[in-house]
Amino acid sequence: MPAATDIGRDVAHGTTRPRAPGILLGIGLGGFVDGIVLHQILQWHHMLTSEGSYPPTTVAGLETNTLWDGLFHAATWVAVVAGVWVLWRRTNEWRWAIGGRALVGWMLVGWGLFNLVEGIVDHQLLGIHHVREGTGHQTAWDLAFLAFGAALVVGGLALARSDERRRTARS
């Protein structure tokens, strides 16, 4: 029979073990949502549409933007692969200790962090593109994107912590 301290440590590992894979998966999957929905389906922007030299209204500009969108997708794919690999490595011995809520919570944190970093760096600091360009409400869309990212981080942390409280109550 395990000691009470062992159970407490195991419960803590159940919420911290999925932290890194969850964040990596969230970053990658959040990037896929951004690239597939905003870049490809809605065509609100591409990676370099606000940069000035590569307008999406010319064939050359669209080709360059498509290349950079592809490189962006490749990077998000690498984040997903890394997240799956880390998750697999950690669950090999800890499968019983990883809570689904904690993993999903950390994935939401990763997606939110992706939005915050991408929104601050690409939209604000570099200005290479914005969420919805040419609408007259560009700043509002960018701020909404940042607010959504912050909400994902807060919600994800709450979900991961609720899993920790649930596991602590069971043990």
C-alpha cells in the first residue's frame, strides 16, 4: 500500500506530467486553426500581407504568402509531433497518472500562448499581418484575438487545476 505522500506526489504528477506535451500540442493545434481557418478558409490574411512587399492581390505576392503560410504550417506540425512524442514518452510509465482534463487544460494553455505570442509579435511588433485586414476595425480584431488567447490560458489553467482538485479529493 503506497504512503500518503506517494499518493500526493502521484496526484501532482497527474497534472504536471501533461504540462509540456499539452502546451506543445496546444501551440501546434492552435497554429493549425489559425492557418487553416484564418489564412486558407476565410482568407482574412496570410503571413506577410501587411508587410507591404507581398500583396495578396498579385500572383507573386500570393505565391510568397503561400510559401510563408506553408512554412508556418510546417512549424506548427513540428510542435504537434514534438507534443505527441513527449506525451508518448511520459505516458509510457505514467499512463495511470495523467488526467484527460489536465491534458486538455494544458492544450488550451498552449493554444492561448500561441495566440498571445503570435498576436503580440506578428500583429503588433512586426506588423507583418493582422487578424482581419482592410476592415477598418483591424485593431479591434487584433485585440479580440489577444483577449481570446488570454481567455484560453485562464480557462486551460482552471481546467488543469480542476483535474488536480478532483484527483486530490479521490485520494
